[in-house]
Amino acid sequence: MNAPVTATEDLLYVVEDGIARLTFNRPQARNALTFAMYEQMSAICETVNADRSIKAMILTGAGDKAFASGTDISQFRAFKTPQDALDYENRIDRVLGILETCRVPTIAAINGACTGGGAGIAASCDLRIGTRSTRIGFPIARTLGNCLSMSNVSRITALIGPARVKDMIFTARLVEAEEAASVGLLNEVVDDLAALDKRADETARLVAGHAPLTLSATKQAVARLQKRLMHGEGEDLILMCYTSQDFREGLDAFLTKRAPQWRGQ
């Protein structure tokens, strides 16, 4: 067994017998991610890429309520300029791109809520295993009134198709485990958290024993089939939402626990 490689209060990382495990560790906040946690996840992926002894990586959330509930909403209060919105979405695209292209197979072990940025992280993993309490979605149309980046829309659309993406975002509903498995958001559903930990470990060890070049070639081939956007594509949509009065209203309503009053401007 290897000793912990990196560990902070909010994001834990250990390696054991060639299997890396990254845990979002803010259960009191349903594992909502700070900007620092996104950056640390990116750095961990780079560490995994450089360590040839690592054969697979599991991503999971602490506690029994959530995998990750997205970005910590309180951090949006610091947004003052349109560039803040562009910088945020560029950060998310960069970090998820690094996760998506990580050298080893990545497995999201999902229990409970997997929403917003958390759902984006799960979609960037190669395999997703859930429990019967798993709920996945992007409820932004009823919370903040922001939007997904073009890269995120592309990533989710590649998984479940454009009609289901529209349905999920327009209705702002969270997709339950069985439906998620039927449409490709989950590869497998197990009964509970204990079964999830066991199955994620079994799956990681299974793929870790297979030909690494075959797995790498498959990851790269799938990536090449998906349209890659030029830098800046979709920035008009990001600015339309993040600089709107509706976004400020959604942010204040979320943090003060009231229903937002949308105006479409």
C-alpha cells in the first residue's frame, strides 16, 4: 500500500496498489467545489499522468448525500466584470478537459446528488457507477439562470443526445438512477454506498489489468470523433447569461433561500 500522495481538507487523494482515489471532501456543503478544488483536481490529474505506476483512478464524494453538487455558489458573489464569467467557464473547460484526457481510465463512483459542475465532472470520466439514490442533472434554469459552456453542452450531448439534454435542462429536473442508466448517464447501478465502493474498486482493478495502450487508443479515438470547439466559441452565450439581471437575481435568491423572479433580461 502506498502512503497518501496529496491530501487537503477539501479534496483527498490517495494511491493504493496502483489505484488512485480522489474524494471531494465537503460533505457539509454536499461536496460543492471551490475554485481551489478544481485547480487541485487538475494538478492531481497531471500527477497521475506522470506516475506510470498508477493504472486507474476513482473519483467519489465524501458522506452519503452527494458526489458533488457543483461549484460553491457563494464564490460567484465575487464576479464584477464580464471577464470574470468568461474566466470561470474557461477554467471549468480547462479542468474538465484535463480530467477527460487523463492518461488512465477514470471511474466516477456516484452516490446521491450529482449536479451542475459535479455532473460535468462525472460526464468527463470514462465510466460512471451510481447507487439507487443517485440523481444527476443541471438544474440551472430554476437556480441561477446561467448556462453551460459549449464544451460542456458538447460533452453531455455526446453521452445522451440533444433531445435529452434539452429535456434535462429545460425541465431542470434531476434524472433518477434507473433512467440515468437507460440513457447512458450511468454505466451501472448498485444498491447502496457500500456496494458502490466495492464495485468501483472491482472495476478499477479490472481495467487496471488490461492493455494500457488499448485503453489509451480507445480514449483518444472517442475524443477525436467529438467536435472540438475553437477558443471563444459560445462566449456570447456565457456573457448573455452571466452578465444578466436574471443571474444576479438567481444568485441572490439561491443564497437567501427564496424563489427567483425571472425577467429574461
